Amino acid sequence: MLRRTHAIIAVLALAALAACAEPTAPVRRTDALDRPQFASAGGKFDFQDVTFPDETTGIIEAGTKATRKGTFTQCSYFAPAYAAYLGGYGDDTLPAADVDDAEAVLAFCLAHYADRS
């Protein structure tokens, strides 16, 4: 049976062993060292009480991301209070300069409301 003092000694011994171990540096993956690294940008947006082009109201959840390969924007459309999922749309046509701009993302999602699936 393990006593409380034995458990404390075991924890202290493990802590001492961990302190003696050599720390490992995080591994950073790069595709090519001669190319500049590109930090991803983008964000997530929630638009409440939006009036859709068909004059109904609802919610839009959008996510954007800019990477070295380009940009991608995903819009999800919902009825008020998330009562129903109305579909989604995503593509790579939003300019990289606009991935952090809430107004540009909202305009993009509204422009593609009819294209949702």
C-alpha cells in the first residue's frame, strides 16, 4: 500500500529527474529556407441580426485566413437564434488585405448569400 509520504517522495524524485533532463528546442518546419516566411492572418466574425438579400434576417458566422498560398473565406448562414442552418459558402476571392476587415467580410458574405449550398 502506498503511503502519502511515499507518494510525495515519488513526485519529488520525478520532478528532480525532469529538472536534470536537457530541454529540447521546438522544431520549426520550413518548406524552403530561401523563401520569406509568411505569417497567417485572418479572423472569425459573428454578425447578428443581419438582413439577407432576400429580406429575411439571420446570423452570419465567417472565418477568413490568408496564407502564403492565398486567402480563403468561409461564410455560414443561420436563421435567427440559430433555429436553422441556411447553408454555407466559401472561396478564395476576398483580397488578402481584407481578411481582418469586418465590413469587407460582411459585404463578401452578403454578396454570396445566393451562392450558398
